[in-house]
Amino acid sequence: MADRHKFGVKKEPVVPQVPRGVVGRRVAEAVTEDISRHLDPVLFEDLKDAALSQNPEASRRAIKAALADGIRPEDLADFYIPALARDMGDMWCVDQLGFAGVTIGVSRLQAMMRALGPNWASDSATENENASILLIVPQEVYHTLGAIVLSSQLRRKGFSVKLVLGGKPEDIANRLSHTKFDAVFISSSAGETLESLRHIIDVIRTSYKDPCPIVVGGSILDVEKTDDVTALTGANYATKRPDEALRLCGLQQTEQNKAHAKGGT
């Protein structure tokens, strides 16, 4: 059971409370628009309490309890954790949660991701075995949870993913000079400028001799048109949907990918 002592949060249920079942349980609508399936409201509240608890061990215990109840780790990673992050952001916007609470809560969500599986948290694919993707969160972009969730999704599909958080241009150039990639994904926030993105993409183009597709995603696409992003930054594509990004780059999940993905879960 999660610790109910949280960071000055006024508790308001996200969805109506109903008893939790293991199979065929009643669920409430997902919090984020990109999540099409439904969430168990009681589990959602348990995980939220754990993420906002003053006890750092509460998150680990909540994840273990959810897994013991038969919740799929993929569902926790792909649906519950992103929904919790959005909910914390909404609470901050209406002054129900302070900036420190959001920061700590999101860090706890990242800890939940790591607890779900070491193969999702780091790249275990060998060189030349799987298609390789460089996933960049630019310098001074502090919302990294989305990229962490994306990297876990791609790894479970069998792709090799090198994740660079807070990537400075020199770090990106160094990574590109040592490893061959089949695509570069850039996770950009709504607060980032197209000029700063263009600079990063210029570094990628000049540092990497073998041309590969560059895709921009993230919340920047909530405030900028897709055509403007590609035209003004030099990116090949812009999309918030991972499957579409893979398709645009010609990266399909092969039988070898699928075998690797099964081994990672």
C-alpha cells in the first residue's frame, strides 16, 4: 500500500472508484488522448500516491504489487506511467501540485520505468544485430520521461536504441562519429525553438557521413505545424507517433526483432 503522505497535494480522484479485478475489470477512460485503452482507476490512484509519496520506496512497492496482481509490465510502461505524468502536469497547472512535487513525482515515475525491466532501461542489443536508432533529448529540455517511455517501447520492438538525455551538440557529434545509426529521433518540447532544433540537425548532418532519416517528435508538435518543423529545421519527418516514425524511416519489426523483443521482456 502506497504511503499517503504526499507533497502538499489535495487528493482528488481522477476517475470514479470501483473495485479492482484481475480479468475483465471495469476501468475508466485514459487520461491522455494518445492512450486508447482504459485504465484501472484504483491502480491509477495507488501508483499516483506512490509517485507523490515522501517515501522513495513506495514507487518500487507499488510496481511490485501491480505486477503481482497480474498487470502487464507493458501496460504500466505504455499507459499508466504516461497518464500519471500528464495528470501531474494538469495538477500543476491548476495549483494542486507545486513544481517541486511535479519534479519529484516524475523522477519517481522514471524509477518505476527502471523497475519494470533492466532490458527496457538500457540498450542490450548487439551491434549490427538490429536496426539502431539514436534518440536525442536536447540540452536544456527537462521533460525527459516521454523519451524514456519511447526508448522502452522501441527496445521492446527489438530495436537498438541509444538514448542521449540533455544532449549537447558535441555529445551528439561524438556519438555519431562512433556508431552507425539507421535513424535519428529527436524528442523536442513545446518550449524549444525551431532555430535550436535546426542547429542540432545541422550538427547531425555535418557529423554523420552516412545519411539517415531524422525525425522530430514531442510536444513541440502541439505548437508548431508539421510542415513548418520539417521545412525550418531540415528534419526529414515530424510526427508524435512512434509507429509512424518507424514506417517513415523504413524500419519494420522483423522476425529477428520480435525474437529479441521477447527475450527483453
